[in-house]
Amino acid sequence: MKWLACFTAIVIILVSFCMTDYYIGRFIARKRGKPPQSPLRKSDITLLVRGTDLFIQYFDDLYNARSSIHVLFYIVRNDSFGKLFFDILMDRAKSGVKVRLLLDWFGSRTVSKQLIQKARRNGVEVHYCNTPRLPFLFFTLQRRNHRKITVIDGKIGYVGGYNIGEEYIDLDSLLSPWRDYHLRIEGTGTADLQSVFLRDWKRATGVTDFDEQALFPSLAEGPITHRFFPTEGVGAEEEIIRHIEKATNSIFIGTPYFIPPKKVMASLEKALENNVKVTILVPRMSDHPIVKEASFPYLRKILAKGGTVYQYKEGFFHAKVLLFDDAVCDIGTANFDYRSLLLNKEINCFIYDHEFIAHVKKIIAEDIMQSTQLSHRDLQAVNIRFRIIEWIGGLIKGLL
């Protein structure tokens, strides 16, 4: 039995080391981080909720680029759609467009070295960000750049929940149709997306010399008032709580992963106690092990307090959308969970235009029509296997 005792001791030491590494690394990162300061902007904003519609427009904009293409994705798949994406970037680079592609080390780890090398030979600057490093190896392994940003000629911007892969254009037999929300921006807000991209690019490459005049052209104002909110584990939780506490009538949360930090969950429960209507929309199917089960304790609390929970059943719901009193709409890259609010690099867009919000509400109503309303009894009637996974999810909720 000595081998078992040795094995157990090794496991305990490794787990203790990883947890110490993680919490000290996160503490230092949060101490160094600064809450974002984002100005109000005015832009023309289009909401795209189907992958085919998005990428037809997106690729058309890429093909029409004249000077620069800056792209940051969390996930680029090594599939036919990912290769098409690389082909387009290489084509534009060969035509003289400056193309910079930034990929998250973890999310895009399956992209082949051969494809990266081919892109570089054809003029595309490709770099990975958020690579694990010492002294906090486990912490940096967990921290991801979850932003999805594109800026074309400094004039057209994209941000939202879509990545690059076959599942995002409904070619995945298990997760199709994929439901997501993505924004196309033309106007003064595009400069903020450019700034965020360049900040991430500088950190990943060390390059700081840019033609600022070319990358930040003069931009006309659009009709929609909005504010970008880029975060790095600092400020997101406080911002969400601030909006929850200000709500007097209704709060809507659409998210693929509902695992809110304690303070956020407490503010939602308080809102329900103050007769604010809280509605949650999550997917019925899951693209990630454990997260669905891990969300159930939180959803039970919402239902117990009088909230409403829906499960989207017509495919996979991956959108990140919040509505507060029909006055503020938040669409971006952050999920409603520990990882997005307390760890990852994210960017969201707060929109304050009543006409745009009315349009978002119509889209949400369509999604709810494709959903099933859950009761507290539904979430209680789960088997022992589900309860065990739920328990495990509770233990590692900060890493899901």
C-alpha cells in the first residue's frame, strides 16, 4: 500500500502547488490591473445573429480592405472553414494589405504549424497571445484572451461571440444551428476596438512602432450611442453589479454558461427580492463538459426567488447579451461566469439606443419562442450522476 500513499501524496502536492500558483497569480494580476475607462461613442451598429449572414458580410469586408486588417480570435479551427479564413487573409496580404492575426494560445492550439508557416510566407503576420509562462505557469495556462475583434482599414469593426470554425456556420452535426450575437460597427467606436487590438498585439509581439495616422483615420459619428468595455479580470464584476443594482423593472441575461461569482449572484437575488423581473436564457445542450450541470445550483436559486429560466432547444445558444430595464443593452464576448468576469481578457459593448434595444428584444423574443421554460421541479429531478457532476462543477467553478 506504500505506492498508494506515495501516489496520494504526490497528487495532493501537485494540486496544492497548482492552486497556490493560480490564486497568487490571479491576485497579482488583479492588483496590477486597472478598471477600464471607456468613453461614450456614436456609431452605426448592425446586429448579426446567424453565422452564414455574419461571414458573408465579414468576408466581403475583408476582401474590400485597402490598407490594414487586424484580427483577434479566441478560436480558429483547423478545419475547412479555418483554412478558407486563412486563404482570404493570405490573398489580402499578397495584394499589399497589412494583415495582422492574433490567436489565443489555448483556444487556437489546433491550428497546424504548416498553416501558420504558409500564412507567414504569404505576408500574414501571425502571433499567439496568452502563452503560459513562469513564474505562475498554472495561472497563465488558465487565463485566456477571449476577445473576438476585427478592425478593417481602421474604419469597420467586428466584435461578439462568433469564432472561426465549421460549427459557427452550422456544419457541426451536434451543435447546429449555432445561435450567437455579433456586432458590426462603423463610426467613432471602431477606434476603441483598434486600440484594444494594438494593446494586445504589443504585449504578444513587443512591437510598438505603428503608423498611427493610417490606423486611426478620421471617423464620422453614427446614430447609436455606445461604450466599449474591455476587461482583464478587473472591473467586469463591478460593472455588472452596478447595472443590476440600478435596474428597477427587468433584467435579461442570455448566456451559454450561467455560473456567476458570489457577489453577482447576491445582487441578482437582491434584485428579485426587490420585485425586479429576472429572466435567464441558457442552452439546453452543452459544448463543454460540466458547465451545464454546474449552472443548476444558481438557476435553482433564481427560480426559488421568483425568476424565470428558459433553455434554448433549437441548436446551441452561445450569445452573450444582457438587458437592463430596456435602457441598456450589453453584447460582447464575456460569458456570465467566473472565468469571463474574474479571469479572462474580454470586451463588451454597452448600447444606450432605444431603437437598437427594441430590435434586440425582438431577437430575444424569437429565441425564447425556441426555448422551454424550466421549473424548480425540473432542476430538482436529476439523477445521481448529474448530482455528482454538479458537485464537481462547484469545486472547480472558477476554472470552467
